[in-house]
Amino acid sequence: MDNRRPLQLYLLLFLQLILGTGAFYGSWKLLTDPMGFGMNPEWLAGTPFKSYVIPGLILLVCNGLFPLLIVWGLIARPQTGPWGALNIYSDRHWAWTYSLFSGIMLIGWITVQLMMVPSFWLQPTFLVVGLLILILTLTPGVMRYYLVKN
């Protein structure tokens, strides 16, 4: 395992931190005051949701808590323990794998959102964030840094 943090890692950490903290705010607004957040209840017609509660909870877990767990894992690089249960790349640290998952989930979240509700400026912004998370996670320096010797 290389001990020098690559420069791309700092941007990746920043994007995961922005994603996690932003999702906390967004989920809180969806759960407490979706109309004040600009989310019209009529937009839910034709979706499986009757209110913004379930989307708010999904946002909280998938794009809020998960990226913050990833930030901790990317910085601390703790041993696998229970955190590595879904690591499909045995030669990489679990936080690296989960960073990939995070980018994919964010792109999926935004894509579904674009199909279900009217477009607004945050959607293309976070689509780019998801793509950048994938790209930065897959840079050679970051991949080397999270290589695990078996």
C-alpha cells in the first residue's frame, strides 16, 4: 500500500464531504418542509411516492450517511471489519469500492429524479459531482493508494 496521498484524493474527499453534508440538508428539508424547499407535491403524481418522506430518507442514507462513512474510510483506512461486507474488489480497500458505489448511486439518483420531477439547477450540478467522484476514484494514483495486499 502506497503511503503518499495522491492529489486527486483531496478533491475526492472534498466532493464526498460536499455530497454528504448537502444531502443531510436536502433530506432534512424534504422531511420537514418540502414546499419551502421548492418541491411541489404535484410532482409526485406518477411516482411510487405519496410524500417526500421516503425520498428524503433514501437521500439521507444513500447520499448523506454513506459518503460521510466513505470520507472516514478514505482518510483512516481502517481494517475491513463489518465495513467491508459489500466490497466486491478484494484487492482494494473497502472505502475505495464504496466511493465507486457512491458515484454510481448519485448518478442513478439524479437520473431517476430527472425522469420524475421537473429539472432544476442542482440536478446537473450533482450529476457532474457523481461523474467526478467516479473519475477521481478511478485515477491510477488513488487506485494505487487503496491497493490491499492479500
